[in-house]
Amino acid sequence: MTPGARITAAIEVLEIIRAGDTLAPADSVLGDYLRQRRYIGSKDRTAISSMIYGLYRHRARIGWWLDHARSKPRPRTLIIAMLLLVERMDARQLRALFDAYHYNPAVLEKPESTLVDRLEGQPINHPDMPEAVQGECPAWAEAGLRAALGERFMEELQALNQEAATDLRVNTLVGSREDAIAALAADDIFAKPSLYSPIGLRVSGRPALGGTKALTSGLIEVQDEGSQMLALLVGAEPGMQVVDFCAGAGGKTLALAAQMQNKGRIIACDVNERRLDRLALRQRRAAAHNIERRPLASERDPWVKRHKDRFERVLVDAPCTGTGTWRRNPDAKWGRGGVDLAELTALQAEILDSAARLVKPGGRLVYATCSLLAAENEDQVAGFLANHADFRLVPLTEAWRQITGTEPPADADIGGYLRLSPARHGTDGFVAAVLERAPVEAPVEAPGEK
């Protein structure tokens, strides 16, 4: 493809993303677009993807400049602004590409040409920009993130706007970390042990892992190091009865199966049966034999009531705003109208309350989100504990020592919660709480009683 044809493709992808009443996920639209056009080569795919995600990583600042230039944020104007402000293209180069020749984009209309003249040579950052715009923070999340991050607000936002590293989890049911490093090296992929996860690897760049023996044999899974640490915090042991209540496609479920050495039982639950179906292939590849998939009609599915007080460990990785995953999903912050946080936190409270019924006395419930907002984490747990006197918060350091025999990562224990962030730990943003249910006390015999 020519450079102009790549720009045309990026504009077409943006038009599809913005076509409905709500913004479609960029990764889904981009994936479908490229699959339907097999003739697009790997370098062209990379270039188109970089253009789309580059736009979303600079969306607030590009929007500020478009407002400043009195131009509406349409797919063409967004791409034009990105080429000028981020790619540092000059007006002559841009006009040469927008010439309608072959697959190049249509010739600039007069308002677009005026926009080019106004933006040429301008820096992406401007001193008049509000701090939240410079940090690429959407209006709906600003107050909550300021409250949660304090003086680290800009530092964390800048880290959240960087491209995430590629992390892998070694599947110990198939081999060791050394086995995985060697297998990847055979495909010219360099991997090194991750900083915190004892079964994690970090690889350089963006290697094509799909056809590697390490992946197809089930030796590795792509999983952020923070997600690996969350699974570790569950403390699942061989022989236990465990529930992954919001399992999705089962990344953490597979990690729990490896921790349990295929002994005991894991129930992977989710209201999205199609996502659970993806776990079927993954668990076969991973040689994980102790997983049962259980679709739920809702968080109050009758199955939950029928199985109350039966499980030693329950993981609730609740649906959330995903503010901690903006490195991977920069488009997630820019949905039309933002996020209805009140509706989402109400759902989280319902899920947490329902899942707690599954925990047997003396068992543990781990509640987590990939969000940094207190409303979805500390506030949620505080509300739960106020209504469930038989549960207590196990301080992170206490839980971590019990599970690993080591100290938790530096700066990860904040108020007794596991709190991971891109700037401090190089992971996605996660917050997790370990909640333990009180054991049933044995009845005390009165003196003289038999």
C-alpha cells in the first residue's frame, strides 16, 4: 500500500468506529477491517494500527487544537490533525497525499485546507491547554482520578498513555520459565523474567507470537503482569474448590488452574457465554483439566444460591471503567457521553454481594477491578463490609506473606489493598482486596455436659 492508501484505510476504520450511537471498540473494528482485507500486508497493518491508536493517545490534545481552529472532529479532520501535530508532516507533504490518485484520500475541501494552514508547524502540546487535556484524561474521569492519584495525577496519566509492554505468563502445567525462554529464543524472541510475578516474562517489542511453538503448545499465555499478580493473590491451592465469578475468556482461570496443579475444581462463571466459549480452546491447549464453565443468566442466577457456602476461594474481577487499562485500550476513555459510573458501581455491588454467598466459612473472596477509581474499589469494599459483618479485610502484606512467603512489591500495599499502576510498577492499573469470611465457631460445652 502507498502512504496515501494507508491514510484512506485509517479514515475508513474511524468512520466505522463512529458510525453507531456508541463508539465501537477500536480493536474489534480494526481487527474485522483487516481480516476482511487479506491483501493488506503486515507492514501496512502495523502502519494503519499505529495511526488509529496514535490518534486515540492524542485525542484530547487533537480535539483542543480542532476547537482552537474551529474545525469539527470528523474522521478526516482527526487524521489530518494527527498527521500534522503528531507525525509532524508539513502542509506540502499532506496535500500531496490527499490528491484522490488511485487509493489516496480525496482532495482537501476548503475548510480542511484552512485547517492544514492553521495547524502546520504547531506542537501537540500548548501552554494554554488544561492539565487534564495535556494528560489525555476524559472529563468524566478527572475528578475521580485526581482524588485517587493526588500529586501523582499527571505522572500516572502520562504512563497510562504509553504503549504497554508485552507480558507473558508461563503455564507451569506444561513447563518452566526457563523452558519458555528457550522456546521463545528458538523463534528469535528475547524474553526476560518479569519484575514481580514469579511465572512472568516480558518480551522486547511487539513480536508475532501467534505461530510460535511456545504459544501453540500451551507453554505461555499473553497476560499482563498485574493480572498475574492478582491471580496469585487468590491463594488457590491444589485440592481447593474455587470460583472465578467474572471469568470472561478465562485468563485468570487458567492461571488458577496452574496454581492448583490441576487438582481440585475451578468453576469459571460469566454472563457472556460467548466469552466463556473461548476458554474451551484455551484450557485444552493449556492442559488445564480441572475447569468447569458455567454461564450465568445474571449475577443473581439461581446456581449461586444452590451452591452457597461451598467454595474456599472466590475471585470477583468485576466489570469496571477500565481506567487502569488505558495503555492497551486508549479508545475506551472516549465513548460518547463517557461512563455511567453510578450504574456501574451499582452492578459491582450486586455482583460482590451475590458472589459472597459462595464463600464457605473461613474462605476468602478476592474483589478486584482494573480501575484506579476509589468508587469502584475502596468505596465498594467499605460498603460491602458494612453489610457483611462476617467478612474482614485481610491486609495485603499479611495475605501476600501467607501466599508467597515474601514481602509484597514496593508501594503496592496502600491501605491494606493491592494497588498497582503503570508509573510505579510498569503494569496495568489494578486494585484488589482480600476479604475473609469468619470461620464457624465450634459450640462450647457447658460444665458437666457430655
